[in-house]
Amino acid sequence: MSALQSIKCPHCRKEAPLAGNPYRPFCSQRCKMIDLGAWATDDYRIPGEKAPEKDEDYED
């Protein structure tokens, strides 16, 4: 049984080592931060219904 030595970076698709890589599964801090920024700016979204603006069960 051979162990997986590297994976493709989810952002740039470059081969990235698994062992000793602090940015895993990304190849670099740059790719990791680009991905984080995409989540922060809503470029990535998880499909689903939009949440209600106000909780109907909550009374002020």
C-alpha cells in the first residue's frame, strides 16, 4: 500500500506535498488566503434557502 505523497492545490492546481506542508491542502499561503478571501466576499456559497431577515418567534 503506497501513501499519498502529494495533492493538487484546490486553487492553482499545482502539485503540493502533503507531508510537512503547513498550508495543506493548498500549495502556499497565497493560495490559502485567496481561498479564504473568496469565502469572506461570498464568492463561494453553500446552496440552500435564504435565511429570514428577522426571527418571527423572537419578540423585542
